[in-house]
Amino acid sequence: MDLYEANSFLRVIFTIITILLTVGPTVADFNKTHATHPKWIGHARFHVVWQVLGFYPVALINLVILWYHIPDFYYPYQIYLWLIWFFGFVFSFFLTVFFMPLFNGALSDPGGRVPFKYTFGRKLKILPFNKDKHLPFKINNEIKVVYVDENLHNLILPTIIVVLTLIFFLQV
């Protein structure tokens, strides 16, 4: 079995993540909280739509990188190219968060997306479509509640999946 075939599971996982990170912003941004928000100026709406539509050609390139088998090419380089895109995508989010004070940015707006609520120190409850999560361990021996922006939450899980997939399934 060659490296291309040996990494089929990894490619499937990375394909799902590519699709989710492309379709997710489309669902999140083409609604009354972003692209059709009545208080947003037209130019800001233009940029959010352009940004979201720009994810699609990049996703297509990523899928070609993952699935096109190039004979006599060291296959892990294709995975490395996908990883550069993924971690660049995640890094750009954190870079934007860091620079938010420069452009008066915010992770959410009043009436926008509801953040995830994590309660540490309660019985485990992490239902997939429920934004109220309970984790059984305490922080500093106290019950703590932490609100996590939906964008941040939706980048952390794929990042954990990518790292675990690399550790357990990358065959070089």
C-alpha cells in the first residue's frame, strides 16, 4: 500500500473539515446578522459576501490537493500544503481577534449569534446542537461559567480533530 492509499482516512477527515470551514461561514454570514443586516453599510456587506464566496475556490483547491494523486511525488507534501492552509486560516482568526482594538471590532453584536456557555464543575453534558455545555471538572476547585464566542468554538474543535488525526493517522 502506498502513502496515498495509507492516508485515506486522514483525507476524509480533512475533506469534511474543508467543507465545514467553507459552508459554515456561508450559513453564519448570509443572514440578518451580517450580509443582510439593515444597519451595516453596503460596503461592509459587500466585503463579507466577497470574503465568504472567496472561501469556495480555496476549498476546491484544497480538495484537489487532498485527492489528486500525483505519481512520483512525495505524497506527504500534499498533506503539508493542506495543513498550511488550515493553520493559516486558524491563525488569521486569532490575528484578527488580536487586532480588533485597531478597527473597533467585536466577536459578536447585540442580537447576533449566541455564545456557547461552558459550566465547569457540573455533570457532563455536551449534546451536539446544544450551546449549554457542562464539564465535570472544576477550575481552582470552584464551579465556573465561561462564555465562548461561536466563531472561536467552531475553530477549536476542528483544530483538535486535525491535531489528533495527524498524531494517530498520518502515515509518512
